[in-house]
Amino acid sequence: MSRKTVLVSGFLALAVSLALGADAPSSVAKLTAEQVIEKNVAARGGLQAWRAVQTLSMSGKMDAGGNESPTRPVQGVKTGGVQLPRRPAEQAQLPFRLELKRTRKSRMELDFRGQTAVQVYDGTNGWKLRPFLNRHEVEPFTKDEMKAVATQSDLDGPLVDYATKGTKVELEGTEKVEGNDTYRLKLTFKNGQSQRVWVNAKTFLEAKIDGTPRRLDGKYHAVEVYYRDYRAVNGLMMPYVMETKVEGVKQTEKIEVEKIAVNPRVEDSRFAKLQ
């Protein structure tokens, strides 16, 4: 057999292999949206365990600064839809504290240069204090902030008890997220808003979600939030790293959680209008 024949045979074999590989069935199990969510809730600790959670608190550091965005929502798990004040010119990590309580109550505190920004939501109304902007008067949430916080203050996330919350779910398909197979779900909430969630096909933990669109240069840009470094806290799986990517912005933003407490004592007064 000539060298040319060997080369041709090799290319043909490669072509056949690629063709067969393209037609090969996916290794991702065919599941319904309901089955994916059931496995997700089980992987995160179980439905009854999450129903037993009445309060959550977490603290850590989040990136701020380094781009032209005047404000940025705090994205990721249970962040309360909070918006940060004007960002420093250089990238910095700011200490934060977040408290959540059923039903849909949240309080967020963020420290910068000896001052603390505070935003609270009592389940119906929200207020903010932003001394970083030299605004020392308590202000109500804007209409857009109210829309975001109403969804994002959900203590156990959108998938737990989704039907009871009036959420409709749809499996849009499967795709790779950071090299891993995922199920892409579309959630439509009772208020008409929608969100996509990507669930890892192996661990069944959330790999990515749609974040609140970011307004930059007069236009809204898509936001994606990646969940990483899951750890067990009282038997519940929670991500300790959340990275936000904004369409058209090269630099990403990261939240690193240092401590999470399940069912700490949190008084309702923590979510009342700021004085």
C-alpha cells in the first residue's frame, strides 16, 4: 500500500469517526423540566429541609469598581436585588452582609471607606440609604428595583416549591456551561417576568442563571451569573462563589461568601423602613 493510500485511508477513517460522533446520541439523560427540578431540589438538600429554613444570613466580599457602570445589582443566590452605589474607579473588594427571612424579606449592608450603604425590603416595600453618593436621606426603591427585589428575595430560590409560587417551567434544551452538560430551564413567574436557569446534568446543582439586565450607556445589557464552589451548610448545598458577566463588558464581578448561617435569629425590625 502506498503512502498516499495510507493517508487517504486515514482521512476517511477520521471523517467517518467525526460523522458518527456528530450523530451519536447525547450522554445527557432525557428528562422533563419537572424531573430536572425534582433532582435539583434533592441535590440541594431536599424539599422538607428547605421548607424548614425560615432565615438565612451570609457575609463575605464582593468586587466593585473597574468599569463605567454607575450602579450594579448584586447578583447571585438570594441577593435581594440590591443595587450598589457608585463604584470606585479601581477594582476593590467590599465587605457585605445579607439577611433573608420568609416571606421575601431582605436586608443588605455594604461597607466602603468607613460608610455603610443599606437596603431593606419588608416583603412589600423597599428603602435604601446610599451615603457613598452623598445621599444621606432614606429613599424608596424605584419601580425597577421593586420588580427585581420581589423575585430575588426568595429565600430558597426559584426552583424550590415553584408550582406553589405560581411559576411555570419549560425545558428549552441542553447545552454546555463551562465545559459541563446542563439542562436549560425557562421559568415564567406569576408576575409575568421570566428567567433562565442552567442545571448541571451531573450534580443537578445550578450552574448559571440569568441576572437582572444592566443599564449601560443608555441600553440594557444581558447579565449571566455563574455559581461555583458549592458547600454543605446544615445539609443544604450553597454556592460560595458567584461570578457575574455583563454583555459587552470584559471585566467580570465576583462575590465570595465567607460565612452562611441557617435559621439565625433575625427580628422583623431588621427589614423595616430605615430611620
